[in-house]
Amino acid sequence: MKPFEKIGLAGAAALALSLGAATAARADALSSPAMTPPLAADPDPASFDAGALGKIYLSGQLTGVGLWQDNSIPGDKDSRAGLSNAQLEIQKTDGVFQFYVQGGAYSLPSLGTPYIKADKLPDLTYKWVPLAYVKIQPSANFSIMAGKLPTLIGAEYTFTFQNMNIARGLLWNQEPAISRGVQANITNGPWAVSLSVNDGYYSNRFTTGSALVAYTVGKQDTVAFAGSVQFKKTAKTGFATPLVQNNGDIFNLIWTHTEGAWQVIPYLQYMHVSAKPSIGIPDSGSHWGAAVLAKYSFSPTFSLASRAEYIASSGGTNMLYGPGSRAWSLTLTPTWQLKTFFIRGEVSYTGLDKAAPGAGFGADGSKDSQTRAMVEAGVLF
């Protein structure tokens, strides 16, 4: 099936489910897919009785995006428009045996990178079912998951509708997004721990160990440490599997503070890759970054989100825009949501410093900045 046929079917299925959801039984809001405010999932999602399997929940997203930018990278365009999500989720959330499947079309806009439309990106990255896993939960405090899993790394999620901003940031560009593997989850009072063996940046080489340790300080604050290390280097590379990052170790320290109309998420990131000439990494390299994501709600329907970040690389291996390059960005995203419908705009600025010749923005890679404006609208059902 051709990409445009797949995306058409995905959009039609999403629209059909959104229109027909009112005929199904209703339930409480779902915790998956996870979402960071201000956008919120349908608080009354559809469900149906599947007999011996029990209650099955249905949800989805049908959203479109428009983009305008200057200094386009070769292969990109100054303006684009199309679907950002035409996805469906089906899941079972109770009992010892549970499961989650998310499928459809998606685009993954991120700062400082070309925009790839939703009819092409799935075939280049995580396919048309990007997330699918089974979950065994013998007790309230312990579970095991296996399949295509969301990463434990970073403070931003993968898909547009999950995040404060439409586009992901510069730090997200360095992180894994979806991995295949096995993950154990343990909770005990204020502590929550997840441990995983997986294939890192979707390499299909199960040589990565990841961990997330979160501590809830109080009603307003949570502190988390996330890390991912490589047990064995691999030469596997591809669009979703950058050679350098897939062979590196990455760590985050994340603080989430919620108070009244405010939510603020500062976080730090560090990554290091050792030299391995035999697989194509002739020299070592590192990067460190810092970001602050913030959201203020003016009313139950209107809010303003922002993101500021800085990232710097060192060493002889290219981890950014050339060895030793640096980058920073600012993003503002006003959002309006009424029930399941939303519309939001976004303006962002990305600046580069010490970019290698030809590695920057513009037709010849000589520009050191890019300004981008976006709009996204749709329904979360």
C-alpha cells in the first residue's frame, strides 16, 4: 500500500471513531498516551465490553499542521501543510493481562531539522504501528511490559499532541523516542522506578539498558533521574538510528513543579560517546544541554507554553551541527482547547554557533538561524 493510501485510511478511521465514539460506553480519562498540559485527552473516552478480555478502551487524535520557516535546509520547503496525527489507540488497562496498541499516521516536527510529512515519516521511522506492547501486572506496585515502548529518556514525549509545544526541542533531537524491549516498573510510596533492556534508537540490537527513577517530593514537585547506557557498540545505523547517538550514554535530571496556573519543567542533559573506529566513530564526543519548559493557564480553555534551551558539543565527533558546535532555541505556543477540540499557534527561533561549514541552515548550510511559525488544530477523542 502506498503512503498516501495508508494515511488516507488512517485519517478516515480516526474520523469514523471520533464521530462514532458517542455510541460506545464511556469511562475515565486514560493515562496512555501520556500528555503534558495544556492539551488534555478526552476525559470520557469510549470503551466496549470484549467478553473474556473485559473492557477495551478506544481513543485517538485527528490533527493537522501548517508550517512556515526561513533558511530552509536542502530538501525541506519554506511552507508545508498536512496531517500531524491520524492515530488510534486500543488498550486494556485493568487485570493481570493488559495491552496497548497505537497506530496510524504521524509527523514529528522538531527544531533545527527538516519537516517530513505524515505520509512518509512512518516508513522511515517507527512504521504505522509505532507503539504496541503487552503488560503483565500481578500487583498494583509491579508490572512488566514488552514490545514497542516509549523511551524513558527526556522531558518531552514523541508525538505533537502529547507536549506543551507543537515541535520538539534541540535536546529531544538527541534522545531516543521509541525502543523495542522489555521494561519492569516498580512503585513504593513516593518512589517510582522503571528498568529496561531495549534496542536504544530503534536499532533492533538489544544492547541498551535504560532506567528512570522518580521521587514525588510533595503535591507540587517531582524529581526524576533518567539514564541510558550501551552494553555493546553496534554499527547499525539508519534514519531513526543515528550511529553516534545510538552508541552513546545519555542522562537527564528533571524537575517538575506545578503550582496554581503554572507548570515548570527544568531539566539537564549529558551525553557521551567513546571512539570506536571499527564501527565508524573515529573520535569521542560529548554534549551537555539545559532546557526549561513552562506553561501558564489564563483560563480553563486558554494557556501559553514556552521553552528555552541551550546545547553545546565537544570532542572530535559530530553530535550536533559539526564538532564543537552549539545551538539554542526559544519557543512560544499559545493554546486554546474546548472539550476535545483544540487550536494552537507557535513561533520559534533556533540559533547556531560554531557550526561546521555547510552544516547550518539555508540552501548552502551557511545560515546560523532559523525562524519558524506553526499552527496545529484538531480533535482528541
